[in-house]
Amino acid sequence: MKLSDSWRATLAASCVHLVMGANLPYLPVWMEKIAGMSGAEIAGASTIAMIIRIVAGPLAAGIAQDRGLRATLASAMAVSFAGYALLFPDSPRAVDFLLCVLIYSALNVAGPLFEAILVYGTRAGRPDYGQGRALVSLAFVIANLAGGAILGAFGPNWVLAYLVLTAAMATAAPLFTKQGARQVVPKRTLVSTFRDGFALYRIDGVFPFIMAAALIQATHGAYYAFASNIWIAQGIGGGHIGALWATGVGAEILLLLVSSRLLGGFTPQALLWIGGLGAVLRWLLAGFVLPVETVYAQQTLHALTFAVTHIATMRFLQASLPDDKLPLAYAVNGALVFGPIMAVTSLVAGLAYDTLAPGGIAAQTRLYWIMIPVAVAGLVVARSTSRVPAAP
């Protein structure tokens, strides 16, 4: 049976998420337990990758325009595959660190590319974009659970073996998607991307809102970098860790599915406040050593801290900018605002992880409290976003 273009695009994006869904929670565990890296080194690898993204993101978009989306995405995933394959337990730590920077950079580049392939490939068939995106998110959850089960049963090295296998799949899968998707990615030079991107922030009210949203999203820096490591130190098993990550993503997916009905009456500013207050509550609770049952409940707050803030940002941009400026706005926000602020919070979390480690798990969990002032700063900035600019 021949697969439709929509299914090919959905499967390719799902393969990418089978990698991302295990890389995010479990590569930091391998870096600490096998490679012997410090918290600063673990956070530093992702921080450097976020800085590289400022240039690599627009460059990848230009390459995709010239060479095609599927070849560019396959190349990015091939880089991640090579990075995983070259990681060895007994290799020099400096080499492992550089390879992890390479892996994080490749996956940062791959994110917008698989989204573009999914948008283009599902235009004229089933599954449509919404259905395809739900299946891609399901693949992320499966990777959370599979990686946690492998970690609990066999240890971090076998999680690395899983990443090698799935990265190989994600390298091949885009090559079977529909050719000719070049027009999905706007062709821009690096200079024009920066110039036109910063010009968007001169529109009344745009920059304060984006800055507030970026600060709230950046509070996830400690969570993304060290949640699995902290849960392991707390004595929580790999199966539970996978389920905890899946709980957060599952809550996010459920909220996104009902967002138009449940959140339709809220302004973007109100949603931003909900996300910011949710972040304050979430990281306050995360700073305590909680029973695993309570941690499951606390994980559902991911629907507020991530999903509601994301919805607020998308609605605000759609109401504030012309349609032809939206793709640029999404790319620029990730590269120039969200990425750098997240890089700072991740690095600060890494330094705090090392500083608090001698005090045991009760002290180490307090690194989450460092994220609370960042969320409060986001709420303070949000006060200046008193209105949505007139729709274009």
C-alpha cells in the first residue's frame, strides 16, 4: 500500500520527535552519569547551541530554500546521528562536550524544518495538519516513556543506543517526503532576517509582549536541563521519570486540543498572566522534595507554563502582524529572543546545580526557585502590554 504525502510527512516529523522526546530528558543524564560532566557543562552545551541557533537557524532556512526542505532536514538529523554515534563512555570529556553541543545545535535547526515539512505535506490530504501534529506529539510522548523504561532497565548507555537508532530513522525518513517544498521557507539573507526581524519589534506593543512571554518560557531552563537528573537523585526510577515527562507533554496536548473552546474568551494578555502565575506556582512547588504522586500532579502545570504562554504568543502575533510577516516573526522570536533568554536561565541553573549539590537533594531542588524571579520579571513586563495592537 502506497503511503500518501500527508502520511509520509507525518511519519518523518514523528521520527524526528522520537529523537527529541528522548534527547531532552535523558541526554543530560548520560552527560552526568557516564561522561562525568558537571552541571555547568551540561547546561553549557545547550546554552552554546542556543547561541549558535541565532545564526544557524536563518542559514538553515536559506539552505532549505535552495536545496529543499527534505534534504536540509535529513542533513540536520544526520549531524545528530553522527554526534550520538561518536559519543563513547571512555572518550575525553571535552570531546563528548563538543559532540553534545553539535547534537543540540542540529536538533535546534531541525525543529522549524520538520514543522515546515508537516505544514507543506499535509495540505491536501489526511491526516491534515492538526491530526498530523497530534501524532507527532504522541511520538514525543512515546519517546519519553521508552527512554525512561530503557534508563530504568539498562542504564544511560542504552538510552544512547536508542538515540543512535532513532536518529538513523529520522535521517532517512525525510528523504521519502514530497519534493518541492522550497516555498514553505521564506528565502532571506542573514542580514535581511535580522534587519526585518528587529523592525517587527518597533510595532507598538510587540516587543514588551514578546519579552514577557520569553521570560516566562525561559523559566523552563532548569527543568529541561536537570529534571531527570534531580528525579534520579531523589530515588525516582526510570519508568516513573518517563511517565512524568509524558504527563507534562500530555497535559500540554490536551489543553491545545481544547484551547479554542476553553480559552477562546481570554485576551492574549490574560493568557500571558495565567502562564506567568502558573510558572511561579510550578517552580515554587518543584523546589521541594515531593512524593512522586505529587510530582505527577505538579507536572500538569506544564499546560499553563508552556502551552498557555505559547497560545498567548501565537494569538498576539496573529492579531498584531500582517500574515506575510508571521513566518519571519516565529523564526526571529525563537532565534533572537526566546533562545538567548533561555540560554541564560539554563546556564544559571547549571551553575546552581553544582553549587547546591553538596547539600544533597533537598538543596539541589531549590535551583527551581531561581526561576521564580524570572517568571515575576515576565509578569512585570506583561503589565506594559495593556492592549493588542490594531489588527493589520
